[in-house]
Amino acid sequence: DGGITQSPKYLFRKEGQNVTLSCEQNLNHDAMYWYRQDPGQGLRLIYYSQIVNDFQKGDIAEGYSVSREKKESFPLTVTSAQKNPTAFYLCASSMSTGGHYEQYFGPGTRLTVT
Amino acid sequence: QQQVKQSPQSLIVQKGGISIINCAYENTAFDYFPWYQQFPGKGPALLIAIRPDVSEKKEGRFTISFNKSAKQFSLHIMDSQPGDSATYFCAASMANFGNEKLTFGTGTRLTIIP
């Protein structure tokens, strides 16, 4: 089965702690993305990566960090610098960033920070 | 300039009826308009997409109507079914860019009642 897996589904952390969200894809896609979804707001792009060992900031990158050491993996770290980390986080992938290729989304991770 | 305004925020339609969700944009450089469907606890999935060189695109019960002069596009779901109950997002992207510049609307929660 091809697809995107995100783990865990639910994550709870104390304020001040860094937390890493996992995203793995077996679609052989070059491009991967991280979005944040809040109630009443559309999806907002945090970071994206067009190729291994390269990534770019999206619209709301402050307080987040990523790495892309393998084509299939794009973990997101929510740092203690992120002021409002509680949200639903979605990972996606596509063949490429250009050309309006279809994005495939993972099932998401709901992060709650107290 | 980058916003995509979506309405209504929520919509209740009887089974068999027509569901209509509207989106409006300002940036005339947008040239790709996808709609995503998201079920609770899941990631969004591409439903249907249109480019501004056509005024309508139909796929089964789902139709996108596009009005370039008014800078508006809408999703029509004919013969709405309870299984269509989900959140729908419109989005837009610009020429010469791809998913990294995809701007999402705020979403419409659709409920189909028997």
C-alpha cells in the first residue's frame, strides 16, 4: 500500500518541551510538505522540501524546524519557541513542487501542549 | 492579494439536495483551483480541480463552476449523500508556481441530513 504515514496520531507535551512529529512516505515523491490546521482557518504551510537535504520555509516557519536526510522521511520538530503549538499537523507529498502535481496528505497528528 | 475567501463556514443540506460552496479570490495570477475533501481525523484529499481556461468541470456528482471576470469559483455537489458529509477546502495557486504557493480557503463543514 502506497501512502503517507504520520505518527503518533495524538501527542501531548508540556510547555517548554521540543517535540518531533514523524512523516514517512513510500510514494517515491520528491517533494514533501508540513501544514498546520487550526479551527476556522485554512491549511498553512510551515516548511517544504523539494529534494533530499534541501528545505524551504513556508508562511509560518517560526518556532519549527525540519530535516530531510532521506527521500521518504520529513520529520517536523515543534520547538519551545513556537508560541501556540497546539494544532493539527498535516504532512503531504507530491511528485514535485512545480506543475500543480497532486498533493497526497497523511492522516495528521494532533498535538496538544499544556 | 493572496487570500482565498470561502463561504459558508458551515452548511446543512438534505439528502438528495444540491450543496453549493463558494470561493472568491483577488489575485488574478492564480491559475489553478483545486478543491479538497477532508473527513474528521483524516488528511484532505484532492476532489476536483479546474484551470481558468474552462468555465465548468464535472466529475460525477461534483462540479466546479468558474467565473473568471468575477474572480469566483464554486463547488456544486448534486444529489448530496450522507457520505459527502465532510469539510471542503478550496485553494488556489499561481502560474509558474506549484504546491508551495497553494493558498487555502478557511473550509466549509458540510452536513447532509437524511
